[in-house]
Amino acid sequence: MILTLPADSFVQRSARKRRGESRLKTALKTDRGKIRQHNEDDAGIFTEKNGLVLAVVCDGMGGHLAGDVASRMAVSALRDIWEETEEVPASPAECEAWLKEQISAVNQKLFDHARAHEECQGMGTTVVCALYTGKTLTVAHIGDSRCYLLQGGHFIQLTEDHSLVNELVRTGGISKEDAEHHPRKNVLTKALGTDPEVKVEAHTFEIEPGDQVLLCSDGLTNKVDDESLKDMLTALSSAEEKAEQLVQLANDNGGEDNITVALLELPSQIEEGEDKC
């Protein structure tokens, strides 16, 4: 199933000129922040010869070294799966099923590792993945690392946090404003590697030339509001500069947590003969 975004975003897109960049641009930046002694985030952007891209951000948890292990293992395992996969599925349903299957396999790998190594007991990680096929974007996630889409002037959060506070907001227990300062804001209702089985949430979205896709850990979103994120992405800067500036802004606002940003800038050039409307 493909989820459609606000119709006026496509109207604004059609008004743009046909000339523009014809290749995908990416940027990846991770930082331990100003307070933490270790960086428990990990991330990767993996490409494929036919133009497919898999972006991953993980935010580890479980204390001193275990958080590092969980996030690093998850990203490494997904990279290996990506490199070993001969043919990535193309249809939205197949992409969603593929991501769910691979993330579930990584979940089992992390869970087994924690059981076999006492120092890693209780470790886990968030994960957010975006699979770009050139026509659609399939997003899968567990935890509170997020994926956003900037499209035609709209800045849209594509994922919903698997957290206690978000569940309270969703059920009307507290307001979004109260959630920002809730003492249990960082408590997750779901994580990768903490249980033998986990339900992965995955959805596919329509995309347009020139869209930007942002994956990030909560070290960014806890320090930078959506309006500021949107302003940064719409600035006339390179993808690398945007990633650097987002991390710097989070640090300027306190930098209490690790901060990770993965950015995809989709090609803005429309091939001759195509009619995007």
C-alpha cells in the first residue's frame, strides 16, 4: 500500500522548472554531543548499482558499552544483508515485507548476542530504515528514531515514535506540549534486540523529484523543533553542510545526547517525456 501525501505538495512541485540536479545526493553525520562520553548511535547509507539506496539510523541503549554494540551490530548486519542481496524487491508490498523480514532477522541476532554475553544483557537499539527505489520510499522503524520527508513545502514526519510518552499523547493522556518535558520521555515501548520477536512498522510513500528525506536519532529532534529542521533543509546549502548544521544546532541547544543525521536529496531533474502533475 502506498500512502499519499498532501495533494497541494504535488501542485507546488509541478510549478518548478524542469532543470535541476539529475543525481541523488547523500550526507551522513554522527556526533557524541557535548555531554555523553560515548557515541551509542550508528548509521549508514548503502547504495546499489541500479540506483537503489538503503539509509539506516540506530540509537543504542543498554549502558556503557552495550549501546555501542547494539547499534553497531544492527547497522553492520543490515549493510551485510544489503550487500548480499542479489535482487531487492521493487513493489511497495514487497519492499515492506523485505524490510520487515531483514529487521526481524537482525532483532534475533542482537537478542541472541545479548543472551550469550553477560556484559550485553539488556542491550537494544532503535532503528529507522528508508529504502529508496527511485519511484517510492519505503520506511520501516522500531523505537523513536525518526524519518521525515520534505516535499513541495511540506515537512512531514513519516514515523510515529514507539515511546511511552507518544502513547500517552495518542490516547489523550497528555498533550504534545506536556510530552516535551515529561520525565519519562525517553522510555521506549519497543526496541530492537530486547525481545526474541518484535513487530516492525513499515509504510511506503509517494515521492517526487527534489524531495529530501531526513533520518535522525532523538538527539536531534529533542533539541531542534520541526520548523527549524525544515528551515535547515530548505537552505541553499549542500547536503553535507545541512547535516553539519543540523548537528551543530542540536549541540548549540544543549547537546545532551548523541546526534545522528542521514540525509537524502532526491534528484530534481525530470526526464524529458515525463509529465509530473
